[in-house]
Amino acid sequence: MEGLLVLVALAVLAVPVLLIVTLVSLGGVKTRVAELERQLDAMRRAASARETVTAPPRETPAAAPTPPVTPPPVPEAAPPRETPRPTPRPTPADLPEAWRVQASEPEAEPEAPRAPPPRARVAPARPDIVTMGLRMVQRWFMTGNVPVKIGILVLFAGVASLLKYASDQGWMRMPIELRLAGIAGASLAALVFAWRKRERNRVFALSLQGGAIGILLLTVFAAFKLYGLLDAGPAFALSVLLIAGAGALAVLQDAKALAVFALLAGFLAPIWLSTGSGNHVALFSYYAVLNLAIAGVAWWKSWRVLNVLGFVFTFGIGALWGVSAYRPGKFATTEPFLLLFFAIYLAIPLLHARRQPEGRRGLVEGCLMFGTPLVAFSMQAGLLAGDRLPLAFNALGLAAIYALLAAWLRRRDGYGALTPMYALLAVGFATLAVPLALSARATASVFALEGAALVWLGLYQQRRWPQFGGTLLQLLAAFAFVVGYAPAGEVAIANPVFMSALLIALAGFASAWSYRSRPGHDTFAAAFYLWGLAWWLGNAVNEIERFVAPMHRADVLLALIAVTGWIAAEVQRRRPATALAWTTLGALVAAGPIAWVQAQVHAHPFAGHGAWSWLVYAVLGLRSLVCLRASAHAVAARAQFVWLLVWPLAISLLLDWLCVRFALAGGWRVLGLALPWCTLAALSLFRWRWLSMPLGERFDGSRAALQAAGFTVLAVGWLLALFSADSGAPLPWIPLLNPLELAQLAVLVLFACWLVTDEAPDALRRLRPITLSLAGFALVTASVLRTVHHWGGVAWSDAMLHTSLAQTSLSVTWSVLGVIGWVLGSRRGQRGLWLAGAVLMGVVLAKLLLIDRGNLGNGLGIASFIAYGLLCTVVGYIAPVPPRHASNTDHAETEPA
């Protein structure tokens, strides 16, 4: 055993000596490297400055030769110049006095020399843990009384070697009690001597005191563990007495190192004096006394390392014991000590802050501030074996403690920096209590509201971490809701699923409101608003699917979006925001697809509950437009634009259903579909003020767009109707006086009226004659074919065009149109109209030669040829070519056609 002690002592001695040698060598190397870097930097700066002063001006390209500067005469003749090789240009200092002024004036303005770009400052890398440890060892060995520190270590090894040598040589043939007593007496003498020298030579005295107390502790350990001279109780009492003495000496002499030594010895004493009895009450009672001593020292001294070591040893040894020896039956004797240790280390950061200057009280030890509740709560969870409800109450208790501390410190001067930390811990443990005590839905609700509160707090304090924490909590709330989702409740709205999701949506809206109230946070406000809106709509749609019959879901959905858009408009009227205005616009737009779905589900949009849902949409939509009118946002005009387009769609679907309901023919359905859109077009042309309300004159800028949209719908429908031959039953078929063609004529007339207004596009207005002519020609052609279908009994298909009746009817009708064009063009002097009639007659002639000549064997084909020839003859007599210019009118009228 003595040999083992000697080896340990030598190892302890060798390690610091080697460290000292290494650190001294490294220190010398670092010093030389730093000196070399400093010299190199100085040389670079000197070279840069020299280049800046002596740099020659840049030569500019000579556009024209400049006369050389002639220096004044000098007494001595200058030798002839030799120019075999260039020579360096002399500096002004090398020239004669009379030349210096002229030499200092360059031929051209030199460009200012560019200073070398500054080198980017690289932030020094933070040292790792090993480097920091080496630096601490270096400071301990390189500062203070180094010889004494090394001498004490060497003295330990020497004493141990001497004792072993004396034992081997037989010099110590005395009882072990006397030997241990001699060592203890020498140590006490050294301790007294060191105390007397504490003022004259402080470092020497403190080192000697620590060594003497260490030898005394080793003596007690040997008497108890190695030789059995002391029982556990007296040995422990002596160790506690020595440790308490060392602590007292440390406090009296303001010696932090001695206090650390006493603390380490105090925590290790129960371990090296352990008998294996497993008496945890005695162990934790001793540690409680030791931690109370640490708290007492913290009252007088702000020794941070002492507090951290106490925390680490207390909870570290406690955790090791809990893993290896704790049983549920020991809860009653273990829980009080855990609470006591928590209370001690809850108070120590406050005592440490109390000793700091008022401006530095916020610089607390994070290990104790945040580590104490986290470690203590983790140990409490282990003691309770994961029982959720008691743990929830423990978390609530911690939240209450930290909330009270935050409120108390807020009223005290100088502790303002600590208040947010305790408030954050209070919020954190209150948050932790929720999932421990409540279901996933309730957890989601509380997390969402707490997240909104944290966002507000972070904005109020202008701090980012609470804002980030609040956002994260709301995301966790959504995650908890989705993971724990299960349909619950038999009543719509008044069920936990709806309420939980509603709270998540309201938290998002509240966060958006908080960000909207602070300038420069519009992006975050929009993100939170969209988050809340998505949860609001998703929650409502889920509720509709659960509690509303399938045939009525579209009706309730229409009312929902109307209410959503109205609420957004009301809020936007008081606190204008683009996102709110777009929400109202989106709600008005959504009515169009919903109307189509309603028509598919129950025949038309107003069936079932559709009537009251459209009434809600009408009232709230009109109110939404009134709210948007107060803002100058462009979305207001777009909202009314959409509002005016939704109603013709819904009404046309209703009229279509009425035609089917009363068994009317397809022509009436076309008329019913076109009538609302024709009404909108007519009002936009002739009664604009009726449509511009409630925006009034602010909606005038959308008149052209509204007309373009309306006429686009009518044009598409008009073109599709050309390929339809639906009858007007129960009324007989009369060309151009049936519902289908009356609707097309109405569209054509409105279109012609639109083309003469300033709101029509310029391209269409320029092509108005051609456009209207082609549209009229197409309508007449379609009417002829429909008449052939209804009166001639020819099937409405592609084969109709191969019948002689259809071809003869088209030839005669087109010839009549051509003759009308010829005659009107001639009588009105419009050459373009006359040419259009002539082109049409040419088309008919080509048709006769290419198509109708196959029908010359029947009466219809012969009639078409005779009719065309007669019409051309008559036109040639009464409709000559109109004059090109007004001055040639008389001459043109005397010429034959």
C-alpha cells in the first residue's frame, strides 16, 4: 500500500511539472511568433507608405506632343545625354534647387495612388475546452508564488517517499498510532505557522495551510480505512471539522482556492470514508449542511466556481445514487432532500447577483439559473416514476415559484435583467404542465394561446427569442392537434375539436395583430394572418362535413365565406391591411364556384337552404363593399367587380333550371342563360350609376373592364349558340323571331352599342364594320340552316350541307345579301360596302360553279342559278361602282357598271 501511495504521489508531482515545462515552452514559442508577426506587419505598412509617396505618375497616351520643360542654366555644362538604356527617374530631392519646382509639376495630372485594401478582420476563434483548461493550469503555475505551489507538491511526494524508505529500513519500529500522531502534530504545527504568516507572506501561508489540512485529512483516512484505528463516526466527525476549518480559513482570508479545496474535500469525504451501509439519509443530511455552508459563503462572497462545484457534486452524486440505489419505498426520505437542494440553489443565484454591482446583476450563472429547475424536475420525474398528473402539478408549482420571483424582482431596483429569465422559466414550466395534465387537443389550445402571448411579449420587449419561442409553440400546438385528432362531441361548434382548432386560429390572428401594430413587421403579420385564416376555414369546413348533410354543405359553406369576408372587411375598415382586403375579395370570388356546385347538388343555387345563404351573401357582401369603400385600396374596386359578375352567374343558373322545370325547349334555355348577362351589359352601357354603387365614382375606372368581361362571356355564348338549332317550343319556329335567335340578336345589338363607346378596346372599334358584318353574316347563315332544319325536315348535322335545299337556300340568301350590299353601297356612296357585296356575290358564284352545279338536274339547283343571274343583272343596272372621291361623283354616275 505504501508503494502505491508513493507512485500516486510521484504521478501527481510529475503531471504539473511536465505541464509547467510544456506551457513555458509554448509561451516562449507564442511570444516569438507574435513578435515576428508584429515585425512583418510593420514592414508591410512601411513598404505601403513608401510606395504611396514615391510612386511615379502614370503615363497617359500622348494625343499631341507637349513642349519639354527647359531647366534654367546652370554654371557647369551638362554632359551629352546617352540613351542606350533607360535610367531611373531622379526624385525631386536629387535635382538642383531651381529644378525642383518644375520637376514637382508633372506633365499630366497623376492618378491618385490607390491605398491597399484593408485586410478583413477575422474574429479570433473561441478556444476549446482543452485549451481553456491548459490556460487555467498555466495561470495557476505561472502566477503568484510559484515555488511554494510546486514545493508543496514536491513535499507530498518527498514525505511519502521518506515514510516508505524509513519503513523499509526499519527506522520506524514504533506503533502506528504514534507515527500517525506525529504526522498529525507536524501538520498542525505547519498550519499554525502558516496562520501566523498569513499577512506577511499571503501566498506562502495559504499554500501551506492547504497542504497541512490535506495531510490531516489523509491521516484521518489512513487511521480509519487502512489501520482501523478510528470508527466511522469519529473519522467522519474529524473530517467534517477539518473541512469546516478550511472553509472558515478561506472566508476569513478571502482565499478562493482554499475554499475550493475545502469544498472538494467535503464532497469526497463521505465517499472515501464510506462503509457501504447505504445510509442515504446520513449522506444527504451531510450534503445539506455542506450546501447550506455554500449558501452562507455566497452571502458574503461572490465565488462563482464554488457555487457551480457545489451544484455539480450535489446533483451529480445524487443522480448516481438514484440510478443505482433508489427504490420507490425511499421516496418519503428522499423527496425532502431534493426540495431542500432545489431551494438552496434557487437562492444562490440571487445571493450571487446581490454581491454584483447594480449594472452587472444580469450576468448570472446560467448553469444554476436554468440547470437547477431542469435537473431537479428531471430527478422528480424519476422519483415519481413518470406519473403524469403529479408531474403536472410539480411543473405548475415551479411555474408559480418563478412567476412570483419575477414579479418580486420587477419591483426591486437593479434586478431588471433577471426578471425576464424568471418569467421565461415560469412560462416554460407552465407550458410543460399542459401536455402532462391534459389531452392533445387541450395541449394544442394552451400552447397556441401561450405562443401568442410570447409573441406579444417579445414584441413589447423588442426581443427575438420570445418571438421565436411563441412561433414554435404555435407550430407545436398545430402538431399536437393533428397527432391527437379524433372526432369528439355530438353538437356542432360546442365540441372540443372545434374549440381547440378555433383557439389555434385565434392565436394566429392575435400574433398577426401584434406584428401589425409594430411598423416594419408586415411580412410576419401576413404569415401569421394566413396561418390563422387557414385554421379558421379548415376548422369550419371540418365542422360542416361532420354535422351538415351533403346536399346542404355548399349552402352553409357560402354563408361561412360571406361571414369571413364581412369580418375581414369590418376589421379592415378600422385597421387597413392588404391581407384583410384580399380576404374579402377571395370570399366574394368563392361564391362563383359554390353557385356551380349548388346547381349540381340541388338543381339551382337557390334551392334548399341556398335562398337564405344567398341572402346572407347579398347582405354581408354589400356591407363588405361599404367597409372597403372607406379605404383607398385597389382591392375595393376588384371586390365590387367580382360582386357584379357573381350575380348574373347565379341568376342564369336559376333561369336555366326554370326552363327545364317547365319543359321549355332549348332555345328558351339559351335565352335564360343570356338574359342576366345581357342585363348586366345593358346596365353598364345605359345605367352605369346603378352598377357603380356603393363605391360610386371610385368604381368608374373599372367600367371598361366590367364591360369587357361581360361581353366576353356573351361572345363565347353567342359563338357556341351558332352551332345550336334548339327550337322555341311550345311556340312555332319563326326565323329571327325565336328565343334562340332573339337572344343572339340582343347580344349583337348590345355589342354594336358597346363598340361605339370609348370603353371599347381601340382595336375592336377600328374593326367595327368588319366585325359587325361578319357577325351578322354568320347569324343570317345560321338562321337559314336552322330554317332548313325546322321547315325542311332536314336533320341538324354535317350531312345537311350536302343537301340541295340547304345549298340553294344559302346561295339565294347570300345573293340577296350581296345585292343589298351593292345597292346600299352605291346609294350611300360607300365603296367599301359595295365591294363587300361584290365579294359576297363572287363567293356565291364560286359556290355555284364548284358545289351547286351538281344540282342542275333538279329544280332547286336550276332556281339558284336563275336567281343569281337575275339579281346580278338588276344590280348591274341600279348599283354602279361608287366614286372613289367626292369630286368624281358625277363622272362616276354616268359610267355603266
